[in-house]
Amino acid sequence: MSELKNKKSLVIYFSRADENYAVGYIDKGNTEYIAEYVRDFVGADLFKVEPLISYSKEYSKCIEEAKQRVGNAPIKNKINDIS
């Protein structure tokens, strides 16, 4: 694993907070916690993918919105160069 620490790394992730099906409302989604762990472990940079139009905070509404956006889900920010 020491080889990873010597390379420049970027973790690109999407994570949903708000209403969680099992536990209620949360501040961070599970994927964000994992992305932060990986960042700390390998010294990576983070890039959080965020939708241009926010999804509903309510879980069931969010699922329906996501189904409608398949193939058309623009994001707020883009990375120009990941080399």
C-alpha cells in the first residue's frame, strides 16, 4: 500500500445525505464517509459529484426524481483535467 501514498490520487464520488431509508435524516451519506477514509489513507484529493438540480430530501421522492433523470442528470462542477 505504500506505493499508493506516493502517487497523486483523486477520489470522485457521489453521496446522498438527507432522509435515509433505515435511519432517518443524516448529514452525510455512506459513500462520503468512505471517500474521506480513502482520502486520509492514501492522501488523495476529493471531488464530490453534485447534481445541478438538487434531489428531494425525502427518500421516496428522491427515488422517483432519479428515475426521471436517467440519462439526463447534469452536475454542478466538472473537472477539466484529471491527468
